[in-house]
Amino acid sequence: MGDLAIRIDGLSKRYEIGAIQRRHDTLRDHIVHGFQSLVSRRTQASAGPTEFWALKNITLDVKRGEVLGLIGKNGAGKSTLLKVLSRITVPTTGRAEVYGRLGSLLEVGTGFSPELTGRENIYLNGAIMGMRSAEIDRKFDEIVDFSGIGPFIDTPVKRYSSGMYVRLAFAVAAHLEPEILIIDEVLAVGDAAFQKKCLGKMGDVAKEGRTILFVSHNMAAIQNLCTTGIVLANGDVVFSGSAIDASEHYLSSVSTRRSGLVDLANHPGRTKDSTPVVQSIGLLSNDRHSPYGESVKPGEDLVFEIAYDTGDAVLDNAVLGIHSPLGDRVFTVGARYSSDFRFRMSGRGTLTCRVRGVALAPGEYSVMVAMGSRIQRIDYDTVEDALSFRVETGDFFGTGESLLPGQGHFAVRSEWSMVPVSESVDTLAEA
Amino acid sequence: MSSASGMPGYAASSAPTVVIEPSRGFMDLDLMSLYRSWELVYFLAWRDVKVRYKQTAIGIVWAVLQPLATMLIFTLLFSRLSGMPSDGLPYPIFSFAALLPWTFFSQAISRSGSSLVNNAALVTKVYFPRLAIPVAAVLAPIVDFVVTFAILLVMMAYYRISPGWPLLTLPLFLLMSAVTALAVSLWLSALCVRYRDVAVVIPFLLQVWQFLSPIAYPASVVPERWRLLYSLNPIAGVIEGFRWALLGTAMPDLRLLAVSGAAVVVLLVGGVIYFRQTELTFADVV
């Protein structure tokens, strides 16, 4: 067992939904409920709490030095698993063994006290995470240096910007030097430079042979940082393998491909406070035989057709956002960015948007559509992931060569020239 | 980056560092983990002290003001208006010597009772021995106690009261009030996680408790046949002890003190067991 970092055996965790809903129980509630159950046992039985299994019989071994990516939708059980492993909550059944000091970055900065200064919070937060003060003394300069807080170290952290706050918190956590590090979506914060620093630090930790459990919705980060990956769904491990295979398994399971003409009534991607306006969206085909298409070749125009019904509202803007397979926005087009758009949409109608001259690299893309008004709210109706389409491998360059995955989002034509200064004899001879 | 020199050599042992299981044995109290994290207790208590008086105009003076004001009101109400006996001592110092441990005790209870709830963000995000939170909350008001104690010394000089050898026993009585506060806090803080009623009840509880303790009056006014029942309140013993140690009143009855002590021990052991049993679900319930 010498090379094991974590051994999880049949771990399950049950929450009682009823209990969660009325968790701020008062004594009165208990007395009333007790009384009710005395009076009529039947109603009590039927109104019993509903169970929810956040984790179902998870069995998993994590080897020392493994960088494991935990992938899954919200509510799949990732956070519960991490909470059980970091001893914040207990499992309902099963058992886990942890070999070595475990540090978690479940939510950086939770131990921070806003009134205290950066210096004071380093000591407090360090102590909360299990560092001895002698250890903090030793690493203090390194922590301050890493955070880049510098002269603000003796300022109360409530005066910090949110970026500074997170940087300091991550700096403390990163210097905990645990054998097993648990990281949950910390990289969503901070500016790009600091994120890079954090990833670098994680890479260092991994190189030192320590074990990392990493949760992220950013598949690019999972693929870059992790060696292995598991996919969780509804509390079960549904896939286990290399990080790349796991993230691809996850992506293919979540992308419910909607292509051609998509009816947007009851679309799951509609954001919470949207008023449904966009009725449908379709990608017009370049093929005469069918009106709507699922794919284009690089360099072909993208023509979207948006049917709307604004009701009584008067809207004057529409936006399309194109997302890459890994979820980042590749580009945005908006009616207002077009110089000849002078329409006001009220009632029912159709918008057509032709995106010219964009040569996307081959792959799967998804489209976010939003309609709104500049005066009121720009995001009157927003539907994420409304439509997806594929860019096929085409002979864009006219050379028979095409872009490989990972070579960027766009196929871009380029012209090259060469000015020889001195040529080798061999080349001359060949010519 | 420096190497992980501060940590135990895990590679040598094949036994797991931590075993995570649904529940633990009834008597598995693991007080060692609390002992190992005394630095955390210290930092939490230190945070409580710092944060309490940050951005206040008069800072730590508040710690003194409250018992002083209470002393003035008591003197006016009980001594001047109703002629309450005070064991032959000037009434102000008689009541102040009692307000000293009482203020510490009531501060400790009211701070630690809701301490787990106030630190919910911590409890649901990081693991550490949960006992550290109420223990720190009980220790924090000791700073206020020390400051108030200085005022008492000034008053003793003013009234020309010089304590004898019983002064040496004072730490024992302070310890007793801290342990009592901790015992009560363990129950209240753990209960408060589930029943927020506790937070509402605490001020009322303290008010009643104050009248059941010999602060405004001497314990000697309690009829003899009620004394045994009365001494179940450990704070009564603590206050009598303070007056004896500082002001030279009659020595507390040792048998009654033993009853107080036994009450504290029962309360504390029960509190620790209850706390350890319920702490497993704190993060789910809070």
C-alpha cells in the first residue's frame, strides 16, 4: 500500500432533502411535529423526508503522485466527495483512507477576517489550515512575495480588491505543502497573470511527486494539468481513465447536439431571468437540398436565422456568441456592431445574420443567442448553447493541408516570402 | 520552494494518516487533536479580541465600562435604596468583585454560544478540530478580565483593602469560571447549530443566571436549607471564592464548593460527549 495516497471503498453520502429544507429547525417545529405524529401517524409517514444520495458507492484508488481531475456537472457529487475526503462532512456508508497530510483549497480565503490585516490573516489562515506558527514564520516572506501584495500587507483585507484578496489566500494555501492537495475551481478567479502563476505552482507541486485532486469545469485546464481523470454523474463514477479521455467523455456526454433548426421553447440553456423572445434559431445550409445545415467548411459564410416574438416589448439588438468545444468564446457578432442595422423588433419576425469571411478551425462549436434593447436591458433574452454546428475539415488553404486540433480557433491564410542572404552549396546544386 | 521538512515522514509508515468512516465510537473523544491545535485556538481567540474592538472609538475601555456601570446601578438600587447587606464591605467593591468573574462568564457564554454558527463559513469549508471554536470564544474575554482586574486593584487601594494569602487561590476560581463557561458553551454552541432558538434564549438565560448568583447580594442571605441547591450553580461558588480571595470575606464552605465542582464536571463531560457526537453533522446542518 506504499504507493497509495487515497483509498476510497464503497463511499456513499445521503442527504435528506426534507431535512435540508427545514434545517433551521426551531424547538417549536419539533414539538409541533412530534405532536402531529402522535395524533396521526399516517400523515407523518407520507410526509417523510426525501432522500438524496450525493455519492453512491464510490470506490477509487488514487496513487501517490497522481494528478486526478474530477469532472462532472453541477450536482454530480464532486464537491461532496472532496468534502468527505477533507473531513468536513462524514460519509453515510463506506470508508476512505488518506495517507499523508491533506490540504484543501475548497474555497480560498474562507478563514480570512476582513478586519484583520494581511499579515494577521496569513497567520490566522495558516493556523486554520493546520500550519504551525513556526512554519508560517519560515514561509512568510515567500507567501507575501508570491501574493504580490507587497506594501499592503499591513492593511486590513477588507480594503483589498477582490483580486488581491484571492491572491493572498491562494498564496497561503499554496505554501501549506501538503502531500495531497485538493483544489476546487480556484482558478476561476484572479487575473490571467496570476492564474498562470497558480497553474505553475500546481505544476511544481505535481512535479515534486505530490498528489493532487483537481476539480474544474475548464477542460483545457484538466487536460493540461492532470494525468488521470474520472467523470462523476449523479454520485456515480461513470468514467475513469486518462485526463484527456475523461474530459472528452464528459464533453461528448454534455453536448446534447442541437443542430439544423432548433426550437428554443423550453430550451435548458435559457438563462434564469430571461423573458422568452427568441423562438428558434437555425443555421442556413449552403446545400440546395436542405434549408438548414449542421456543418460548414472553413471560410464559408455562416448564415443564422432567428425567429422572434417580442410580445409588447420593443427590442433593437441581437447578439450571437460562438463558443469553442472547450467552452470559451471565440467571437461575438451583434446587430448593433453592423453599420446598416436600423431595425426595431416588435411583435413577431425573423432576423437573418450572415457572418462573412470567418474561417473557423475544424471542430464543434456552439452558439449563444441573445436579444435585447440598448436602452433597457441588453440581455432581455439569453439562450446559452442554443445551437451547435460543426466546421468540417476542408481544403481551406488549397494545399491539401489542414489545421490540426490545438492549433487555434481560426484558419488564417498567410503569405510568406524569403530573402536569401547566402545559400548553401547543396541547395544550389539541387536546383 | 523549500522542501516539506516540517512534516512527518509519511513514506515510512503504511498505516493511513486519516481513516474516514461514517461514525466513531461513543467514547472516541480524540482530545489529543485539540491539544495539538492549541496554536489554532490561540489565533482564533486572538482574532476575536482584535476584531471586537477594531474601529471602535474607545476600544478596550468598553471592557471596563460595562461592569463599572452595572456596579453604579447596583450600588444605587440595592445599597442606597433597599439597604442590601454587603458582608460589612463597602457596597461598590463588594459588587465589583463579583461582577469581575460574572462579566467574564457571561461574555464567554454569549460569545461562544453562537460561535459555531458565526463561523459557519469556516465549518463548511475547512476541517479542523471543531472544539477549537468554542474553546477560543471562551478564552477571548480573559483579556477584558485582565483589564477590568486592574480597575479592581485601584478600587482596593482606594478602600484600603489588602488581601492576604487567599489571593493565591484566585487563579483556581478563575479557572473554575472558565471551565463552567466552557461546559455550558459546548452544550449551547452545539445545540445552536441545529436550534437557532438557543441564540435567542442566551441573553434571557444569562439574565436569570445573574439573579441566581450572589452578585448584588451576599450568599449569606440565602436561607440555610436552600444552600445545597444553591451551590449547584458553580458561579455562586466562584463569586464567593473571589470575595474571599480578594476582599477577605468568610471562606466558602468547602463541601458546597465540592458540590459546585461536581456540577461543573458533570456538565463538562456531558458537553464534550454531546459536542463530539454532533460535530460530525455540523457542516450538513449549520
